[in-house]
Amino acid sequence: MKKPVIIDCDPGIDDAIALFLAFASENLDVKAITTVAGNVILEKTSKNALKISEYAGYNVKVARGASKPLMRELITAEFIHGESGLGSITLLEPVRAFYHKNAYDTIYEEATSCEGKLHIIALGPLTNIAITLLKYPDIKEKINHITVMGGSTELGNSTPVAEFNIYVDPEAAKIVFNSGIPVTMVGLNVTNTAYIITEDLEEISTYKNKVSDFVVKSLSPLFKFFEKIDFPGVPLHDPAVVASVIDENILETKFLRVDVETKGEFTRGKTVVDVYGVTNKAPNVNVALKINRERFIALFKELVKRYEI
Ligand code: RIB
Ligand code: CA
């Protein structure tokens, strides 16, 4: 039975690749893509989502969401994703229009029609999810699970302690983590170990299909950047999260207490994970602690290969 999912994202190179994996999986039924400002501005993340879905030949509805965080100014990441959000890659202009409903109403519409089975995969700042929860309080009973790329049990990437998606909108993350909906947090402590190495990319380049070309062209320029910070490869943050929803055996998780710092001068956006239970506060989030990288990369290659003509 396919899992009905909505992918909320801010494409973004790794978001794009994550979408390609989701489209190719026989385990997922992607009901909609919702877009949020994050890696680049909303206009670009949204257009990128349309382009990516048409490039993949998967004409799913794309509904636009928030152009800025709940209470803060938007912070973007062009230094990694480029001005367009898709690095140096140019995809064809989309032929389809955006869905006529906004992200929040689309999530509610799908949650209602999926009768409690809907799984949300959140790959960007959590603004859309938070707004949906605020606008539709009854939606909590209609959402099966939310899997988030965000946070970290250890270090950050936007600041020494905060990961980008949470850093951009910590208030939204706090609402989602405390919603009472089953949430799995897949943070940098795991996704930084979900990296692809040059040998993997060399193998993928032999697939010679449109998605393998996208993967090779979009990731190759990033190896130098990550080599400089002593990474063994390019971390595939969002693809690892989608893979963990496709194959539930990829991650090791633990039900822990997670609080989000929204006030700290140096710690805004830090996910404070009570690994040892010292706060005696009730756990609220399934926290990813480990990923089976080999299993992830094998699934990654299998799904990219599926785009063979
Ligand atoms: O910190 C990594 C996350 O921030 C990824 O989702 C990436 O796409 C950016 O949104
Ligand atoms: Ca993202």
C-alpha cells in the first residue's frame, strides 16, 4: 500500500534530488508539493518545484506557501544553491500553473481526503506546517506523521549550534515539535553522515538518464566546498530524509525531548535534544540518531536508475 505524502520543500538542489527519489519510489504516492521560502525566495522555490516535477514527468500539484518566517526576516542560502536555487542547472520553463489553493489549504484538503493516513515530509523551514496547524487546529487528528529534515543533536550549519531549516524559523519548529502529531526529526547529526562520494557519482554518471545527469551536474561543484571543511563527500540532507520514509529501516531513532531555542543571542534555532533525559520533561519527538549510509546510497542509486528511458 503506497504511503500518501505531501513534500513541503524549498528547492534547493538537495530538495530537487529528494523529489526525484520520491517520484521514483513505488512506496510513496506524492499527493502534492508545497513550497516555502528558504534556500531561495518563495517565487524561485515554487517555480523550481514546478520545473522539477515536469522534468521528472511527474505532474503533481504544486501549492505555494509562506514567503517569510512567522516572525523573522527571511534568511536564504544562495551560497550553496546558487541564485536560481538549482545551482548552475537551467530547467525548462514550466508549462503548468500552480495549484489554485495555497499550501495550507492544500495540506488540509489532502489530510482530509487521506483520512488520517497523510505523511508530511518537511524539507525546508517549517513555516507552512506551523501556519497549517494554526489555521486548522483539527488537522492534528488527520495527519499520520511528520518527518522533518532539520535540527541536530550536535552542531549546526547556519550557526555553530543551529541547522538552517530550524534557524530560519525557530518559532515554526517549536509549534510543530509540540503539536502532539508524531514527528521524526532527522538532523545534521545524521544527514551529515548521509554523504555521496565521487566514486558514487562516477557510477551514477554511467546511468545516462535525465535525473542521473541532474544529480552529477548539481552535486559535482559541491565536492570542493565540502572537502574544504573536511567532509568525506557531499551530504544529501533532504534525499536521506525522503529515503527514510521510503525505507523505514534506514534510520535508528529514539523518542526524546526536543525544545527549540527562540531567544538565545548565540543559540537561536538550536534544537535542544535531551538525549539523557536529564530534564524529566516528556519526550515529544522521534530523533534520528544513526543512518545506514550504505543502504541509503544503494536505494539512492536504484531510484535514480529508474529514470532510464
Ligand atoms: O540544513 C540543510 C537543510 O537546509 C536542507 O533542507 C537544505 O535544502 C536547506 O533547506
Ligand atoms: Ca531543503
